[in-house]
Amino acid sequence: MNRTVLFVALRQLWERKLLNGIAVLGVTLGVLTLIGINGIMQGFQQKFLINIIKVSPHVTIKDKQLRPRPSILARFDPGFVVTRVSHETPSDRQLRINRPYEIVRGVEAIEGVVGAAASLAGSAVLAVGAKQYPVDLRGIDPPRQDRVTPISQFVSQGSYRALSSSADAMIMGVGVAKELGVKLGDVVRCGAALGPTMSLKVVGIFDAALPPIDNRRIYVTTRTAQILLGKPDIIGQIEIRLRDPERASELREKLERSLGYDAESWQEANANFLALFKQQNMIIGFVVGAILAVGGFGILAIQIMIVMQKTRDIAILRSIGFHRRDILSAFLLQGAIIASIGAAIGSVGGHYLVTFLGTLKIKQEGLVRSETFMVYEDPVFYFYGVGFALFVGLLASLIPALRASRVEPVDVLRGQIG
Amino acid sequence: MNRPSDSSVPVPLPGERPPPSSHPMDHPRLPWPEPGRVVLSVEGLTRELGTVVKTPVLLGIDLAIRGREFVSLTGLSGSGKSTLLYLLGALDRPTSGRVIFEGADISELDDDERAELRASAFGFVFQFHFLLPEFSVLENVMIPMLRRGKRSRGDAEDKAAQVLHTIGLGPFLERRPSELSGGQQQRVSIARAVANDPKVIFADEPTGNLDSKNGVIVMETFERLVREDGITIVMVTHERSFALRASRQIVMSDGLIVEDLDQRNV
């Protein structure tokens, strides 16, 4: 670009400080909103996802066989035997994973797998005095399970190791303890539909900051769970932790194909939340896009007004030798400068806004528990903010710039326009 | 003769040239320099205006303008004098005919080539000063030189300051056009036209918005440019007294040249 064009564009921009300041403000608000809203929404989403990835297995192999063996009758040629049986009694064989520890060893040998642990899950009811509370019971091998879902990191009272030391030990979520009003060392009765009732001692209380887990889950040893659930020697699931959680779906497919058991990735397990987040992000995208578009319309309106006011000056510039492209460049440059300044101020303002929001003490309890406003800063927000602002600024300047470049000096001199 | 006084005319500073004579005809006639070769000519030039209803403005003009000529174009409103000036100055395109500058047909040039020609060979002075209000007097004069790109910023600044000093605007270099009188503004626009060393200056009613005193200053400036700098000037004017000061007077009527008088032949 010719330096004279730059000189003229900058001076004209500077001389309309108020008008261009308003245009800058529009872009600033757009970028600030983009960074602010994304910081807040992603703060919540990221906290949830980070915690869920940390506390939940990345892939779970379940006890449901994908290709179950057909019944004995069905295995024979239907021409020779009767295969239709009325009121067929379902098999009393409990669902299980066959040879679970072999599978665990095999899975752990797969590249990218950090750990695998066999466990048993079921529903149980805890009772303390007259109080009863339904829980999600997990029977685990504590040391092995900790490599998959590092519960020990979230134990806020008592000890995770104590779980291995006794068959009647139990670790419960902080929400469960609160509901039942129990403390560390208390004994709680636990029972399930098909097993005996046992008295379990609370040896630890964990706080994963995820109310859906903290308010429902208790951990016992695998053996204790098998007794409580009436499933002796049964392993109901194998949980796996990966180095890269994003590869969970890929491994799930591979395991389903090779083992024939149903498997579930953490994305499938949390599909509802992820779909909700996706929808939320789309809505945010629309809102922020609309705000930035309004900022763009601000630039458009102001630039068109300037072009109309400056028609005579454009004619002068054209008459003294400025090319059409010089005029086009000057107005596009002005749009780009307005957008850049707006984006820069918006980015700095957005950073301070997000930082400030992060210091606000707001107690939240829902999908995620937090004492402060959950915020998240990602350079991508700034990249999108600046990129989108520049795009909108240039696009909004294009129409006035084209209009300006089409000014014929002779029309202005004849008094037909301007 | 009563003439309106103009308080905006600057009081000359020490070292500046004395105030000009106050009436166009009071000026002593000096001989015009010998004209050079033909620099600008038109052949069979016509121009129609309007998109739906075509109005013929020029009906076939043939004209040759030599170097160091000071040509005045006069005529009634609508006679086509300004249209002819815009065509000569490559600001407009003819409907038919040719405009030849230094042997080359400029009527066929595209937009960029015409802009380049205007920047390199022509200067313009209009009825209204048409200065850029955001720039100082000095910058207004510098901009065409900077756009042409033949001079560094420092050189352009020196040259602009020199031209402005020559026409008595030395003390006003850093002022904005709005801080000057009408006559001073018009002289700035002359300085802008001159600073880029043009071969031809086109002036469209340069005195039309000025009182007679400032009009005389402008005319004297033009005469000096022709006599001392050898610049060719083509000026459209309504004022007969100013037209008579030109070395060659062309009168137009209804799109045709009806009179072409060279003072040197009188």
C-alpha cells in the first residue's frame, strides 16, 4: 500500500475520533462479550469435563454380551425341533464378564492405556437409624482402581488405603455422608435386593466436586460388593483409563469387536451433558455473532456516513491522482484499524472481566460444585475474537469503500453528487 | 470605483511581495512569452451528458493549445466550457473524438492511467478551494507530490513550503484551511496544483468565489506561472475582465468555439 494512502487514511480516521470511537466501542463490546461469555460458559463446561474425566473411567467394558449364544433349541435345525416355547423362563445365569482378569491384563498391554480395573456395580440402600438412602455401590480393587479413577486424590476425610484393610470398610461421597448425617468412623447398614445386609464402617469420605457422584456413590472392596449384591465371584465391569481421553471412542470400538462385550466411552456415558454443552455453545456462538455483527453494522453505518460526507474530498483525491484502489484501500484500512483497536481493547477488557469474575465468591451446586465463579481462559477465545472482529470490520468497510472508490470526480465537480 | 474591501487579505509581512494592484485592468500589460509546441489538442470532440435522455454538451471541438499559453475559456452557462476543461484534464471521457496530450491519445486511457497522468502532468484549481480540511496547508500541498512518489517526504515538505512562501502563504504553513480567508485558501489550491511541477494547470472558475482583490491576486499568480515557470494554463471564467488578462481568449457558445483570439496577434 502506498504510504500516502496510509497517511491520508490515518489522518481522516483520527479527525473523526467521536464517530470512529463509537465504531471501536461496538467492536470492543462484541469481542469483550465473546471472551466473557465463553470464559464463563467454558469455565463451567471445562470444570465438569475435567472432573468427570478425572473421576470416571474413560472406557467401561460392561457385562452385556453383544453376540449372546442362542438358546439350545435355537441351535438346532427348526425343521426337526420345536423352537417356539410359550412362557420361556429367562435364564437364571447372572450377567458377568468371563475371565475378567485376563481381559484386564490384555487391555493394559494396549498402547495408550494407563490402567484397567475389574469391578462390580449395583444399587444398594444405606440405613442409619430410621434414615435410608439409596446409593450407587461400587466394589473395587482399591490399588488397581486408583490407577483408573484416582479416588484417593479426592478423599477429604479418612484414608483411601483403609478400604483395603477390612472387608467391612466403606468410602462414601461427601453428599451421601451429609444426607445420612454420618461422620468418619460411623457404622452404616447396607443392603441390596439379592444379598444380605452388612454393617460397614466409614473409613473415608471423598469430595470430587461433582454432585452426581458425591451424592450417590460409595466404594467397598469387590468381595464385599459381591456379597452385598448376591453376585459371588462375579465381575460386572472393567474400567479403563487412557493417556488421551479423546481416544476413548476408538478403543471402545476395538474392544467391542475383539471381546464381544458392550463397551462405553466416557463421551457416551455423558452424552446428555455433552449434547447440552454443544447446544449451549451454539447458542453462545449465535449471540456473540449477533453482537459482533451489530458492531459491524456500526462500522458500516459510520463509514457510509463518512463516505457521504467526504464525497467532495474523495473527488479531490481522485483529481490529484489517487487511484480507485487507493480510495478503496484507505477505507478498508480504516475499517481494519477500527476493528483492530476494538479487538485489542475488547481482548484486554475480556481478560480482566474473566479474571474479575473468577474472583467472585458464588456458591454453585449442580452438575459441578464450586465456591467461586467458574471461568476458563483459552487463547482460542482471543484468536476467534480478533479474527472475527477483523473479518466483520473489513466486511463492513467493503461496501462504503467500494462506494467511495466509485466516486467520479467529474460528477462531484459538476455538482451532480457530493 | 468602489470595490468591496476584504479584511481577510493578509497584510504582507516583511520580505513578502507588496499588495497587488486592486483592479484587474489596472495591471500593466507585460509581453507574453513565445508559445511552445502543441501540448494539448482535441479533434472532433463531442460529449453528451445524461443516461436516459442524452443532452449534447460539446458538438465537435477542434482545438490546439501550445506550451506557455494562458488560455481563458468563456461563455454563457451551459456553453460547454467546464465540460471541455474536464475532458482536457482527463477528468472525464469524451463521447467521441480524441484528446491528445504530448502526442498521445489520452481519451482511451483507463482509470488508473488517467489518475497517473493527472498526478504527473496536470494541476487543478476549482471554484471552491477543494482543500482537504483534516490536513494543514503544508500537507495539502504535499499530498499530490507524495502520491506521485517522486519525492521523499522531506523533499516534498521543502518544495511545498517554498511554493507557499512564493505565493505569500509562508506564515500559514501549519494552519488548517478553515483558518484561512477565501483568497488564501484559493492560493493554497494553486500552490497544490503547482507544487507537482505540472505541464498544464486547469482552473475552473478560480476567481468565482473570491472578491475582486483576491481575484486579482489569483490572476497575477497565474500570469507569473506562465511567464516565469513556463506552465500552460487553461482557465474557465465568467468574468470578462479576468478572461482578457489571458494570452489567448476562447469564447464558447452552445457547445462550439465561436471565437478564438490570441493577444499576441492583436
